[in-house]
Amino acid sequence: MWAFGLSALIVVLDQATKALIAATMSPNQSIPIAGFLLRITYIRNPSAAFGLSLGPATFYIIFSVVASLVVSYYIVKLPKRDHWPRIALAMILAGAVGNLIDRLRFGEVVDFIQVGLSERLVWPIFNVADMGVSVGVVLLMLFFLVVGEGDKEDGRLEA
């Protein structure tokens, strides 16, 4: 199914960018691309998104596996005409798998994209997998907002 191909492509891009960063930069090294607006800053993140600590490393691994299985189930079960939610779920799946690979290999996640407006006003450092999850969730929410209750009553998006 094409959605799994999209997920695989994003995972390959995620892992390739992380490998490039790890091979060419030292931990905590930062390279300005556009001042404080965009920097490449190499860190290893043992926590969850935004540096939140939700438990031991095993928790993140189990959560990622379960989330990947649930998302995969819905990708398969969605009606064929539901392309946008399938794209969104494929992106979420890729993000979960990309960061799961890091956790299994290194015990932590490689992050390197830093955006901000000043030295003090910066977004937490993230990676391609994180972008997949974030964009996928936003696309899924937009789809549900645009589709509305009418189409859901007709059976669309039923798994």
C-alpha cells in the first residue's frame, strides 16, 4: 500500500539526516543557517517531545511500538477514498518509527533542527521524525474539522 511507502521514505530521510548530523558534528555543536531563525544544533534527547520526561526509556519504546501498530491498523482499515487521513497517518507512523529506531540503537533520539526568534525565544530542538508526527497530527485535525460530522455519519473513517 502506498501509505507505507510514504512512511518508509520519511523514515529513510529521517535516518539519513540524523546519520549525517552525527557523522559531521559534535554533540551540542550549533551551526547558524539563518541567525537565530534556523540553526543546526546536534543534541541527543533521552526524553519525549519537547524534553518532557514521562518515564523510563522502556516506556517510550513500548509506546512507540503500540502507537505504530495502532496507526498501521488504521492506515489499512481506512476507506480507499480517504487519502488525506492516510497521508497524515503515514507521516505519524514514520515519525514514531524513526524515533523508535533511534531509541533502540542509541537509547535516545538524535535531534538537530532548531528554530527561534532570539537566543531566548527558541523552539525545542527536533528532527524529521518529529516533523512527520507534528504535520501528520495537524493534517488529521484539519481533515476532521473540514469533513465535519456529516461525512462521519455516512461511515467515512470508520475502521
